[in-house]
Amino acid sequence: MKNFSKKKIVLVTRKSRLEELIKRFNTQSQARFYIEHLGGNFDEYIDEHKLYQNVIQKTLNILTSLERVHQLDRLYLPNYIFNPDDIVVVLGQDGLVANTIKYLDSQPVIGVNPDPSRWDGNLLPFKYSDLKELIPQLSNRRCSTKKITLAKASLNTGEEIYGVNDIFIGPKTHSSLRYNIKIGDQNENQSSSGIIISTGLGSTGWLKSLMVGADRIFQTINQEQGVAEKFIQSKYNNHSAQKKYQECQKYTFSWDSDYLYYTVREPFPSLYSQTNLVFGKITPNENLIINSFMPENGVIFSDGIEKDFINFNSGTIATIEIAKRKGCLVVR
């Protein structure tokens, strides 16, 4: 029955890969020629698009039978004003869920997997057919939800950006970022390919890949006779660093944890730059402060959306902290 509440449902979708190709090559025929010329299967793009559009329509049919609905493309998320009592349904991949939560203020998000045969859907526990019962249950507060801790980067210029999975601070191109890093009463100059701030939700993503890579390198070094000992006793590594590294193997943590992890990517030791503050926690009592020494090409972006960045050049100071507002994801 319609109008069981005054809530509006916002259905967030994104363009399919086929639509992105047509946008790039102007027509479907030209897109097909490009893909097949490179040996790809263009029919896969068509099948994926048709299935997604079919699920979008079926989802709209269910939602409009319950309440007024606004369909929103991902492109317009940064400028869309959500009402406090909106219910948000995300139909897409995990990344679309994270990208949507970034622009919300605790409105509940329902992640719907449009194609379980293609997408794992760690943040998409529901099918579109679940919505008929789920929406009324959520309105009556009979659904389970989980809070999600967000990261926030605030600049001395007044700009700010939030991260649901992670925040990247680094060079726009493949080069090194020079900066001063400070946490608590410790600070040092560094040169690296960037700093990654990871939330609990993002700890199974970028943070996991960083730690697995570091683990494999360390294991390989240990297999070399005599190299491991030399490595540990070198100028830039010691037993305490090794112990800290081993403790960092527990890299996944809860979505609602009251801390974040920072990881310096590819830190370079030199007369100018140190490598002591390369991994650690950001807590409610200790923010991470980074002062840029980059004349140009320094950027900060979040959740893999490189186009949605803020500049981080010389004189800019970023304060990384736990955001006061939380994400809210509906779970089974």
C-alpha cells in the first residue's frame, strides 16, 4: 500500500559499461568495433547492460508501489541534497555503496546486488525482490543496521573530504610527494608515493593489499640466507620495527571501530626524508597532520574517485581525523 510513511526513497544507480563505451565512442557500432578489434567479447557488455536495466526497472516497480521514488545517477551524488528521513537504495557494485555513503548523514542505505553471478557484493546483501518487505520493515525500525566509521580530511584552506573506504594523499602523477607528517608528539619529513588512510570498511581493500604485499616481500627476504638479518639490522630497520610489522598483520577491523589506520606507501629514506612514521593508528585523541611541500600536483581524493579531488600543494596542511558523522548500512 502506498504512502505508509512520508519518507522518500532515493534509488542510486550508475551507467553500465556499455553506456560508458557509447559515451566514449559516440555509437554502439563504433564501440563494438573497438572492443572486437582488440579481441574482446562485445556481447558480454550488451548482456550485462540488459540485465542491469531489467533489474533497475523491476526495482522501480517495487519501490514506486510503496512510496515516491527519485532515481539518481552516481554522477550527481556530490550535488544532491538528501533529506534526513530519506531511505537510500543502492543498485550496483560495492564501490557505489561506499561512494553513496560518503554524501549522506546517517540515512540508512540498502545495498542491492543486481547481478550476483558477476559481483561478490560484500556490501550488497539483498536482492531487488527483498525490497517489498524490507522497506516497510526499515520504516518501522525492524531492520538490522550497522554503523560505519568515516575518515575526514580537513584543509587549512577550508576544504574537506570524507572517505568511506579510504583517503589517498599523494601526487597526481607517478612521482614522489614531499611533506611533513605529524601524529602525537612525533613528526618527520618524508618522501613517498602517498599516504593511505583506511577505515574499518576499507580494511579488506586497499589496506589488505598493502599488508599482503609487505608480508610477501618480508617472507621472500627471510628465505634468502643472511639477507633477512642484514635487512633487520640495516640503518632504516630495527627489531622494534619488525615487531610493529608483525602486529600490523591483523589488518582487518570492524566497520564501526573508533580508529583509522594510516599507511605510507613506498617511503624513501634519505638525508632529507625519514621512514619512522610509516604505519599507525589515528584515534579520537590523535589526529594525523600532513604539511605539503609539493609546489604542484599534490592531491587528496577518497574511495578511488580520482576525478573528485582537492589540491594539496605547498603551504596546505591536512588534518586527518575520524568523522563525527557515521554511515548506516542495512544488514541481514
